[in-house]
Amino acid sequence: MLIVFIINIPKQYSKVQSLKEMIENKSYSIVEGVTVDFLPPVEGLRYNESFAVNGIKFEYSDYGIIEGFHKTSKNNGPIHQNGQQVRIGYTTIDNENLILRLEIAK
């Protein structure tokens, strides 16, 4: 198990560096619109939070090691309902949309 962890450290570091470069170079996709299909985490049932904007689904959790935005409404995250006007910079890795930049209209 420790060997797997040590092997994964360079892989994770490389992934994080790649994401940082995407942010610095603004080489990510952008979607803008209102949040729909919002599902907050439910203790003991579902730990992920999810929502969609213009057909692009985003899913994340406070648990686990993931890159990108991952602060749920349960822990005072800014996405907490349908109808929020947002602009999201994201990239898709392994069929998951990772939020790299999040703007919310007030």
C-alpha cells in the first residue's frame, strides 16, 4: 500500500502542476448560466454535491482527494441552490468536469 502511495505522488504532483498551468494560461472551457439540478450532500446517503449549468454537470465532495473546487454547501460552499447565476472555468479529466474558476453573481 505504501508503495502505491509513493508511486502516486509524482502523478498527483504532475496533475496539480498541469491544472495550475491551465489556470495561469486561461486554457480551460467556460460555461455561463444558472445552476439547475442542484443536489446537496445528505449525511449517510450521498456525500457528493452536484449541479449543472447549460447541460454541463459538476460533481464534487468535501471528502477524498480531488483537484479543483470541492467545497459543498454543507461546509459553507457558495453553491447552495438552483437559480444561481454563475460563470465557471473548467476542464474535463477522466470524464469528470473539474472546476478551476468559479464566479457567482450577487
